[in-house]
Amino acid sequence: MIESYLQLLLLLVLSFITGSFPTSIILGKLVKGIDIREHGSGNAGGTNVFRVLGWKPALIVVLIDIFKGWLPTAIYATILFKGQPITDIGVTQILCGFAAVLGHTYTIFAGFRGGKGIGTLAGMLIALFPIALPLCLLVFIITLILTGYVSLSSIFATVALPIILLILPIFGIQQSSLSLLIFALLVPWFAIFTHRSNIIRLRDGTENRFEKAMIFRKK
């Protein structure tokens, strides 16, 4: 039994280290010789990389950050150390994925100052909710086009997740397990917590706006 718990602990540590890979910080050093956290919004995520370094480095950051969340959830939790003590594979996937998200948010390779975790969370959600996630992405895109705020779009997309999961069975799509439904209800709270500084700026009217995305905005 002790060995099983040790295997689970190793899974979580490996997931955290995977999530901690500081993609945006490394690219900032390589492309411009800067610490991305000292420029733009100060966030080590894809949106700030886009503002400071351009779309190509930002695309690399987003793809790698998504992969950091997908890998522990889809592979580590289901293939490595199958003797771990949790019988519900969904719970193990949630734990590994969330460990990766925490690793991204509090990276051990850069003084525990990382990004908001949305890209890595998206990778985790791709593995857990492959049907619901495209609908959440649609909510993100619509909100971004209407408001221009990436932070608000991210929060609305996470809020949409549990609602979508509850609606899908009405259309004959298999209902998610209880563990995944409970997790989906917690996701918006994590997004709100990591975006608390953005929420303050939204309230004060000082939040950065991605105006190029507002395709219906009057010139």
C-alpha cells in the first residue's frame, strides 16, 4: 500500500515538474534577452508573449503550455504506475492535470512566478472533456470578439464548462463521471483566483484590451 501511494506521489511530482517548464520565460530570453515577466502585463503566458514578442513566439508558448497540461492528464495518469491506489482513473487524471497547472502557475524554475495557467488548463481539459472543450473555446472566441478582453474570455469559457457538461446528456451525449463534474464546477473558481488582478483592472477600466480581435468594433 505504501508503494502505491509513493507511485501516486511520483506521478504528481512528475506532473508538477512538467507543468513548471517555463516556456515563455525561456523564449523571452532567446528572442529578446528579456524576462517576459518584467514587460507588458508582467504575466508569463501566451497573451503577454504576443504583446511583447509577437504572434510566432506566442503560438509556440501556447502550444507547449497546452501540451504541458495534456501530457500528465492523458498519458501519465493512464499509463504510468498503474498500481497507484485510486481506482477512479478520472480522479487520477484530475490530480495529475491540476499538478501540471499549479506547476505552470508556480514554476519551480523561475522563483514560483509563472503564468495564469489557462493554456495548461486547456490542455488538461482537452484530455478530460474532448467534446465540451470546443464549445468552451467558442464561448472564449465570442467573448473576445465582443469585449477584446482575453482575461474575461478565459473566465467565461471556464464558467461555461460545467454548464455544457450538464446540457450535453440532453442531446444524448454520455454524461461525465461525478468526479469530472465536480472538478468542472471548481475550474471557474481557479480561473477567477488566478485572474484576480485582471478582475481588479477590469473593474477600474485599466485592463489591456486586444482590440484587433474586436472585428465588429466600429472604426
